[in-house]
Amino acid sequence: MRQWIAIGVAVVLVAASLPFLRQQDSKLADMLAKPKQAAGVPAITRQVTPPPLTELDLGKIDDRGSLATAPAYGDRKAELTLVTKYQRAALALLRAGHVPEGAILLSDVKTGRILAWASYVEDGPFHDVATEANAPTASVFKIVTATALVEHAGATPNTRQCYSGGEHALKAADLVDNQRRDKWCATLAQAMGRSLNTVFARLADRNLDRDKLGSVAARLGWGQDLPFDVKIAPSSLTFPDDELGFARTAAGFWNSTMSPFQALNLVTTIANAGEMIRLSIVQTVKDSEGEVYHGPTARQVVRRVMDESTAASITTMMEATVDGGTSYKSFHDRAGKPYLPDVRIAGKTGTLTKGAVDGPFYTWFVGFAPSRKPEVAISVLAANHLKWRVKATNLASDMLRVYFADKNAPGVRDPSEPAGSTARR
């Protein structure tokens, strides 16, 4: 009898719980029907038409408060990842230097978040210089050539090459080893730091071809549609058919262009030991009804571009630029004292002039710091007239001083502070 009573009670309980179970099954089915959201992948909070990032205008960034914003489609407003202190400092540096056109970009190496996005046009209609790939890559392309030499020729920072000529132009004779003319020799690291064209041209001519160098450039982003929150103009790369033209391209003489964004993506990749991560500038997008988009919340790897050992070799080569190369004077005072003591920097400069009358005179600085435990990556482009006040390397030095002074790095003074003031600890 007790057994039948227990069965009856069970039947009653099951019948009573069926509506609740059906409700939970329905919720579970709805959850399973939705695509899984991977960690760090942007999430659309509410479906809208057109898509959430439509008409995001980074030319109208409002950095007056503690949170930087930019307008988007209709009444939408994007809240940005920028640090307003860095954003204002970057624009002030470009204005003070009277740079006709230029850009200063800063990224957090670990997360890929953009910390400063300063595009500047002194006169005429504004255009977002940071997204445009009009400037020649110049000697920054030596980073690509060095990567190809490490991968395809087994080169190291200590690879040694003797040379002569090629300081401002490359001739066919400069590609040929000649003991009588080759009075100087340099390691590959020294050649990177001092931007020695003939060293890169000879090594590329002897060890690389168009397919090898072109494939490395493509992996690093040339000619590619790089993922970002706004459209970036693709960089370009062409190789002349002749041997001398190929060597000139490998050394950074024309035939390639890149945007300041692409340059930032390049050095952020090297700083991440060869992993390309997605850079982002949007935290959220909201309209009058609330949030319609939320940006990446964690580091998002796009792909591995090079081995860690290759990235380490390129880092060592780039350190020579500031330690004793083309950027030494920008990062040290007249007495040789570093503006950023105890902060080692990996960098690369680039310089090319287009036109003999008024330019533009293009200068680049790209890099990251601290070089062995990277925190921040930087890309600076200055398109000056032939008469200029500051080059990209000067702007980069000042911008990194702003960043590390804000981080209380010992001995680092914000360049906007009065001379003689004590750096904050």
C-alpha cells in the first residue's frame, strides 16, 4: 500500500513540475540557439541597422573630459579606449612642432587598446592621417627585410657585412663586395640602428628574392585588410623587375607605403613576440535607447606572424636605433644623459623626401618600450615641408616621456613640465 501511495505522490509532483520544466527547456533552447561568444570578441548588445560602428568619426574625437568620445551614425556616440591625457599631449606636440600633417598613435601592447589617436592637419580640410597609406614606408621597411633575412638566410643581429656608399642613394656598384672600396663594416644590428642602406641592399640581393620578401611583408600586413574599428587604407608594395630596384626596395627606397596604423600594428606585433593582436579603439557604442555595441574585453590574437626567436632578434636590432643610432640625439640630452633612464627602447626611423621644392619631407619613428618587457607601442609620422621644426623621432621621444612620467618611471620628466622640476615617484 505504501508503495502505491509513493508512486501516486511522484506522479502528482511530476505533473506539477511539467510547466516549469518546459519553461526552462525553452530558455535552454534559446541559449543554445545563440552563437557562442568567444572571450574578447566584440559583442553586439542590441541589433541595429546600419551596423554599430557605421560612420564612426575619429576626426571628431572629444577629449575634454576623462572619457574620450567620438560621433557615429545618427545619434550614436562611441566611448573610446583613449587616455585623454595622452591624447591631448599628442595633439599638443604636433601643434607645437607646426607639423603640416602628422599622426601620433600609442597602443597598450598586452591588450591592443589604443591609448592615443592623434591625427593632425595644420592647414586645409582635415583628413584622418592615421588611416591613410600615402606616406612611403622608407627605412621602416628594413624591419621587414631583417625579418626575411633571419627566416630565410639564418641572419642574426651579429651578422657582419662590409660596405661603402649608399648613404643617400644606391647604385649598382654599391651591391658588389669590393675590398678596395669597402672601408667600413657593421653588424646587422648596427645597420638597423644607423639605417645603413648598403648593408640591407647587399644582404637582400644575395639572400632574398621577391617571393621571400613579399611573403614576409604580407604576413606583417602589407596589402592586407587589417582588422580595426574603422576602415584602414591598405599599404602597398611593388618590386621593380631589375636587381637594383629590388635591392633599393629592400633597403627602404620607395616602392612601398604604409599608414601610421599599419606601423603601429607592425611594432605591436614584434612587441608581442611575433603574435599579431587585434587593435581596438571603441569601448562601447550607445544611442538614445542604450548600448548597441561593446568592444573586445580581452586580448584577441589575430595570428602568429613570426617565431618568438625571430621577434627577439628584430628587437635586439631595433634597440640599436636609440642606444647609438639615428634616434640617439632625440632620446638623450647634449651631455648624453637619457631622457628615459632605465627604460630601454626598441625603435626604427625612416626618412624620405618627395619633391625638391617643398617636400613633403617624411619622417617616421616606430617602436615599443620597455624593449624587453613591452608595455606601450608607438607610431609617429611627420610630413613636413623642407623647412621643419621637429621630426618624428623628436615627437616620439617626447610622447614616451609623457607616458612613462605618468607611470612614475624614475628620473623621467614630462616634457610639458617646467625645466628643473622633479619627476614624480
